[in-house]
Amino acid sequence: MLCTMPDDRAHNTVPGTVHGPVNQIGTVHGDVHIHPTPAGPSAALALRIANSITDPQRKARVLPDVAAALLETDPELGDQVVAQIQDPAARARFALRIEPRHPERATRLVEPFLDEHTDVDLRLTATIVCLKTSTDPDRTAQFVREAERIALGIIDQNDRDTALRRVSIAVAAADPGRAVDLLRRISPGRWAADHVWHYNFKQAAAADRDYALALFDHYFRALRDGDDTLDLRRRYLAISVVGVDPYRATAVTGTIHTTGHRVEAITGMIGEIATADRDQAILWLRDAKEIALTAHADRTKLLGLVAAAAVNLDPALSRQLTLLITAARSAHDLYAFAEDLAATDPAQAERLVEQACAMDHDHLTAQRLFLLIAKAFAEFDPPSALRTLDRIEVRQDTDFERSVIVDVLIRIATIMSAWDAADAKPVLSRALQELRAVRTPSPPLSTAWGNLAEALVRIAPDVVERLAAQMAGRDDVLAAMATGVARACASRTA
């Protein structure tokens, strides 16, 4: 069918100054600015930075990140870098990492380890990779049997249980019933509760929901009375499983005896499902409020958790509880409430910190909370985040504090760069100044260097290359930068 434009829209007008090409879009009032799109990060740059690392071991740890990025942008060069990964265990881990997007490459990497290799963990990883990449039902069944045989042959109980857990998750997509059987062969000891994380249940649910529920049942049975951390473990379990089955999560909270842990479990569950099931979240919010009101210890803190959870679900309830808490006029309570509120209502949290500071000049606590508040502002209000950061006095001996400030600045710049890269560059320059002020290597600072490179390479790859040249001899920084650039490349091609 031929579509025609009405006469009144056939001739568009732009009454303003135009910079760059403009498509036929109708009448535009005002100025139009079309900014050129940066070329974007290059995986080859990540490789050049990695190759400038002098320490062979550190370079070897970075190569898998670079290789994974290159496989997406330049497969031929990526294969050359993969060939540089000589350590068998590193090659097996890399195969497991690239398996979803590059099954054939992953299989080729681990095939040499399938025979009776002396390293049991290496042989098991290779079998799991082949199991996940197999498209032949008979071959898949063979790999399932082999993975099970390897895991059950491990003598040490803890190692055997860990191996069975790995195999059961890998088998779940191909044979859920067998995966459940493998779960039942895992020792129902305390170790199981230590592995209760969101990732376990999300990964299990992605493979098979019934398997995920069986995983929950196994973990829940592993929790025994008499353990002085029982309520804490049940709290973590409830929050972890809520995305898979809200009813099981509710049942777990009913077995928690400590009021504080119950409130923290319910508010954590609310945070997990508030977007997907608002009605259920509101019901839990009411329950959490009633439980908190009956608390004898930490009542103010628990009401603060409920008020924070209610900010977007029930603003009236949040305001009501806020008035109740602030009426206590205790600086300690205000600081605690501000910490709970920082992520959901940073503006209110900032006012609470100011009020607490007027009562008790605990500058260290205030500094830490201002950092949390700035971090929350950075997600949606960069100017307020920068203003809050300006209130913080950075101590030269606090690497962690400086790394958090850098992280906030990078978040701010990332949001700004979506609108105008020119506005983001000064913010990233400020982050760089913070990093240059510290010369002592540390994990937080290395992470910050990587995050800076990841953000900066999106808008100014040439600046990253010059910066890497200036960092010659600082292998910790170069390794972090190479990894950051590789992450930027991977996210662009994902």
C-alpha cells in the first residue's frame, strides 16, 4: 500500500540553527545539534595495553579478558591471543566462559583434557563444557554419565559435594530429573547454606524451574536447629529464592524467629520483586511494618528499613515512618536511617545526615554516608551527585574512600556521555586526578583504574592509549586498564 504525507506536513520547516544533517521529521522549533558518534572502543587497543605488561603472570591473567573481546570484534586476532593462554586450567576456564557464544571454539579448547587427565578438576571442567555444547543427544548422555562419574570419584567430601553441585547445574538443562538425583547425593551439611546466592537460583531457574525448586528444598533441609546463624541463613535463603517462588520465600520468613532478621528478609524480598509484582510487595510491606513496630531492640533501625522499602511503593507510609524516626532526635538513629534511605531517596537521606551532623559531629560517618548518597544521585541526577561529592574531604590514606569517589565520578560521566561526551570528559579527568594521587597498588584502586578505562574508552580511545603509555612500568594499572577496555568492547558487541 502506498502511503502519502498530508499536504500540511509535506514541507517541513526548521525555524532555528541546524548543526549537522536533519531527517524529514516535521516542524522543529529551536536549535538542533547532531553530535558525531565516537568510533567506540577497540579490542586491539586492549591487546596493545596487555602486551605492555612486563610481569608474565599478570599478563597471563589479563589475556582471557582481551581474547574474549577480540573474538567478538576480530576473531582471527582473537584466536591468536587464545593461543597465548598456555596454562591448561586457564584454557579450560576460558572455554567455559566463551561456551554460550562460541561453542565450537570452547569444545576445541578442552578436547585435549577429556581423557584420563591427572587433574580431576580440569577433566571435569572439560566434560562440562562438552556437555553444554553438545547437540547430539547420545553424546550429551555420554557426557552426563562421565561428569557424574568424575564427581562421584572424588574422595574428599567437600570437593565431591562442590563437584556434584557443578555437575547438577550443568545437567539440569539436558536432564532435569537426573540433575535432581545428583542434588540428593550432595551431603546435607552446613556447607550447602554457604552457597546460597542469587546467582545459584537464577542460574538453576534458567535451566529448569523444577530443578531450581529442588535446589531450594535441598538448601532448606540443610539448615538445622542449633546453629547460632540459622536465622541469618534463612534470611539469605528467602531473599535468594523469592524470584523463583515467592510462596517458598514467604514460608521461609515464617521460620525466622529473630525480629530483626525477619524484617530484613521481608524488605530484601520486596526489593527483589517490587517491579515484577507490586501488589505482593505492598502486602509484604505491611507485614514488615507490623513486625518492626513490635520490636524491642533496634526498633528505629527496623522502621528505617521499612520506610526505605516504602519510598516508591507507599510514599505516605514512608513519610509517616520518617516522621516517627526523626522525632527520636538521636544522631545515631538518624545516621542509621540515612544509610537505609540513601539508595532509594538520596535527597531525604542527605537532609537526615545534615540534621545528624548538627547534633553530633561524627565526620567519618557523615563522609561515608555522603559517598552513598552521591552514588545514588549519580544514577539519575549527576549535578546533585557532583554537589554532594564536593562536600567530602578526601583523606590521603584512604584508598577505599578514593576508589568509591572515582566509581561515583565514572557513573556520573557515563550518564553524561549519553547526551554529550564533552560534558563527561571533565568528570573523568577529575576521576583520573583522584587515581593519580595514590601510588600504592591496592585491589580497590586497580578496580577503579579498570572502571575508568572502560568509561573513558567509549568517548576518547586516543586518551586511553596516551594514558596507558604514561603508565608504563605500573603493571597493576595496565592490567586493570586492559581489562576495562576489553569489558567496554564486550558490552558493545553483546
